[in-house]
Amino acid sequence: MAIEKLPPQLANQIAAGEVVERPASVIKELVENSLDAGATKVDIEIDKGGSKLIRIRDNGLGIPKEDLELALSRHATSKLKSLDDLEAIMSFGFRGEALASISSVSRLTLTSRTAAQTEAWQAKAEGTEMAVQILPAAHPVGTTIEAIDLFFNTPARRRFLKSDKTEFTHIDEWLKRIALVRRDIHFTLKHNGKSVRNYRPANTEIQYLQRLGLVCGKAFAETCLHISCQHNDLTLSGYLQAPNTVSGYCETQYFYVNGRLVKDRLVNHAVRQAFSEYAAGVSPGYVLMLELDPHQVDVNVHPAKHEVRFHQSRYVHDYILQALQSAMAQSTELEGIESLHDIAGERSSTSIGASASAQGYAAPVSSKPASSYSVSERPPVASSSYSDEASSYKAPLRPATHRAEVNLPTQSSLDAYGSLLSTSASATLTNVVSTSSTDAVAGATLNMPPVLADKYWVIAKQDTLSLLSIADVIKATVREEISAKLGQGLVGQPLLMPVAVPVDKVWSEVIENREQLLRKLGIELSIRLGQLIIKKVPPYLRDSQLASVIPALLQWIRFELPCDAALVNWLAEQSSGRFTATAEAWLAFNALDDSVISDLYNQSQVLPWQQWMKESQSD
């Protein structure tokens, strides 16, 4: 069969199969064009869930008459000029396919006027011939696009549309998502002639919290944590569900990259991992906005632009994880301070105002109405490696509780951030010494014995010279930590990518019989389609070869129920990968019980230095 070039109509309909999934897809593309055109007000009107009529009107810059016909042709865009522009995209649209695709499956009318024109012009196109008619029209500065009878010429696609109610729900959900990130835009939505949504511009924090309540619910808006954090070229802001309000799954899960709403499993994993210490196994709500250098993210990976690819995905993941962990740690601290004030009965306006200022948060002041109450800034944290933009806002507070305003990061999080990309052993070690001050670490550096070959400390006690294995010390430190936590059960951390292993026929019975033990270890497994799916493991196993470690564990517990001591030793062995000689390791060693320290000294290798000296002298 000879190769032929596709007709424009067919090529556009093929592209429409990727871009135009349903009416909500059409509205997404058209509204994003309005935002790229600088609109501050966007009116959306639909009939019958968008299948009969979609009308988008904006007050943007408009399209010049000479560009109207070109705007409806394929691969025509004002967003890109060269290949270099593709590597740093900041606009919503950039492919130049949306209008051509929509016009190929609907009866499309585009009316627009620029400020430089005295009259508006209208372009009409129907799906069959793709011929464009240009006619004069009456229209203010801006653009109106009508798409009538969606999929009228592709009945097979039209049959896949759901009920009007379902299609409207998809449109409404998308509008909520864009309304959260574009607080400066006035959005309205009409369905079948009835006004159903009116999101006025949110120019102040109070107005934005009202919009947040409309979209995410009043409970979320009143109790969420405010995130504001910056590090180098990364800025994370938004709102996070408070740990004490999480139960099960929350539908409010919105993540934006440079203003673009995306779905990213990496972010979901970071949020769930951050919450694992407070509420394991839940999916908390969040509205998070990440700003970064556009050269560090690729948005050209999905036809509908729902996904992005980070050039340094692990770095982004750990940055988000650390920011959220610091947020929740500070919110817990604030709640504790507020509880102390409640117990002490310090609720008068004068005493509360003073103590609130000292602690970096504010409590209800009886002399002011709730709507004028402000949450004060915490003092900035000094750090040479991590800069934080302290945030403050004014919001109505409830009489008994308040939203914790989180200013990131705490000093402890600054110290821990540098070790985020290290191995599990060093991460565990950081947990052990995280309560130590900087002065203590500095003192440990001064007192730490010499290090030999990055593996041993050279210990001189009286007339005995010995080599103390750093690996043995860290393993003992990890063992002590696991032993302290195992009684209450270890917290499993969800894997970014679950590990699948071909299943053995006996594993289903083992998992069922040893369910309590696996839960105690923080391990979550399931069997599906002939595969063993490893979903969660404790932090001590995260860097091990799970595809072999977990099957070996199942084989072990199949025939016996190990005691806690055996489980502690096994976990410590799995987490003892690579080690580094650091002052923190020496500090952790000195924090161990005397009996453990004595055992480690007894295991050290004694050097016969006296014999060596005699042999050297005799020579």
C-alpha cells in the first residue's frame, strides 16, 4: 500500500482523539488559551453538559484579524518560536493543536477583537471541509469561542459521552482546580442558562481562604496548614491537611507545577510518606504549588499535558517530603503551646497577645473581631544553605482553635536536609542524633578518635590500642533503635514504585497466617495477577533488594514465628549497607547504653603494638 499524506481534516480528527476526550477537555484547552492571553475574567457557559454548547468569553488581548484563520490551523501557536522555547515552557498551551482539533469535531465560531482594532472579527469553521469564513462582528476587547454540537460528525465518539450530569461534574471539577491556582482570575460557570459557579478574584489571603473553602470544603480551609518554603530555585507553597484531621482518603489532592495542574505519583508518595509518622496508610488532602526553573521540568510528555517529568525527580521528592515533615512538626509544636495556654487559663486579651508574640503564633484576642485577627510571623531561621521566606496572612479564626501558620524550616530540619539523599543507614543515624545540638556535634568532632581507612576508629585506652568497627557501631545503633520501636510496631513507608515479584503458591497462606507479624514490621503485601506486590516497608528496608529480601522473609516466617530479638537482628542486617565515619556516628555511639558500649569495645580488634615495637627495635 502506497504511503500518502493525510488530509488536514483527518489529521486534525486524529489529534482530537488525544486532545478532546470530552467536553471538559475542550473547556480546559479554551480557558487555558484565555489565561495565556492575559484575561482577568473568564465566563464559561455550557448546555447539556457541554455536548450541545460550550461558550468561553474572556477579556484578554484578543486575536488580530489577520491571525484568525491561522489560529484555527494545526500547529499554529504564538507560544513557541524555536526549539529552545520548548525547553522552558511557562504558558499553558504550546502545541498549536487545540483549536484545530476542536473545530474538526464541532461547529466552531471564534470572535475576537484587539485593543488596536475598531471592530471585531469572527471566524467560523465546521468539521467537514475545515474552510474558515471571516466576517465582521460586534464584540468588546477579548475573545469568545463557541463550540456547538461536539462530535456531531464523529458519532462513534459521541456515543462514549456520559450523561449530562456526569460531563458537568468533570467540567466543574476542572474549574475548581484552575480556580485554586489562579486566584487573580474571576471565573463564572453557567449550565443550561443557570449560574452555578462564581469565583471572584481572591486578592487577599482572607478572600483566597474563602475560595479554598468553596472548592475544598469549609473543614479543610479552617484546619489546614499553610506551607511557604523556598530553597535555591525551588519554592513550595499551598495548604496541607492537618495531621489530627486525617482519616482515610481525602479527595482534595491538587498539585501544580509552575501554575500547571498535573498528576504526579512522586508527589503523592512524598505526602503520604510525610504523614506516615502521624497517620499511616492515609491519603491526606493538599493543595500544593511548586515553582522551579522551567528548564528543570519537561511538560511535553502527555498529549493533554496532565503529566510532567522532573530532571531531578529524587531531589524534588525529598524537598517536598522535608518541607511537609517540618510543617507538621511545627504545627504539633504550636498545638502543644496552645494547650499549655488553655490549661493555664491564659485567655485574656492582654496576656495572650504577649505570649503569642513570644512564641511566634497568635491566639484569639477578645478586643478584635475574628475577621480582623492575624497570625503573626515566626522569627526567620538563619541558615547559609537553606533560605526560607517567612509567610503571614490574616484569616478568621475559630474561638477554640486556629490554623497553624507554618514557616519553614525549623533548625532541626535544616540539619537533616543535607542527609536526605544519603543511604538508609545514615538516615537512620540522623534520626538517632536529631535531638542533639550543633554544639554537641561539634564537640563530638573534637573528641572523635582518628579514623583508619574510613572503616575503623583507632581507640587508645591506657596501654591498649584497638580498632573499633564503625559498621558495627552503626549496626548496634540501628539495632537499639529498632528494638525500642518494634514493641509498638514499625511504621511502613509507601514505596514510590511498588515492587512486583512472581508469586509462590504458598505465599498467600503465609501472608494470611502472619498478617499480624507483617503489620508489626510495617510491611504491606498483596497478591494480584500472579504477582506479589510489595507496597510498604519500614525505613530500615528501603534500600535493600526487596525482590529477594521479602521472599526470603516469607520463607523464614512460613516455618517459624521469630522472636523480637531475631527480628531486630534481621532488620539491622538489612539496613547495614554502606557506612561513613562521621561525628554523628561517634555521638550516637556515646549515647548508647554502657552495656552496649562495653560489648562493642570487647568486639574491637586489639592491636599488638608492644610486640610490633619489640620486633621493630630488634631489627
